[in-house]
Amino acid sequence: MTPTVLAFAATAALGWSLCDLSRRFLAARMTAWALVFWVTVGALPLLSLWALARGEGDFEPAGYLLPGLASLALNVAA
């Protein structure tokens, strides 16, 4: 493995750990519905920047509606 791959893996692990810590912190302070909403909304800027960096600006909301709602339903059910 190259140092770049190891750095990326370590950064991703740290990011997920911080996300989990913040989720646990917020779970004690708000309802489950509000937590699902804010965690989902909080991911949007990062995902938007990622899509722009990859040049995927031709987002089609109609094509994403069903998978997006399914993902939201799974998050709420969990």
C-alpha cells in the first residue's frame, strides 16, 4: 500500500468516528426524527462538493427520488 492510500484510509476512519460521536452526542439531545433530518442535511454539502469535483453537475432529481426515499426510510426504520 502506498502512503497516500494509508492516509486516505486513516482520514476516512477518523471522519466516520467523528460522525458517530456527534450522532451519539446529538441522540441524547433531540428526537430521532430530528436527528435523521439533521444527519441527512449535514451530509448534503459534502456530497454536493464531491459531485461538483467529479464534474457530475447534471443531477436528475427524478431518477434519484425512489432510491433517496428508500434510503431515508431505512434510516428512519433503523
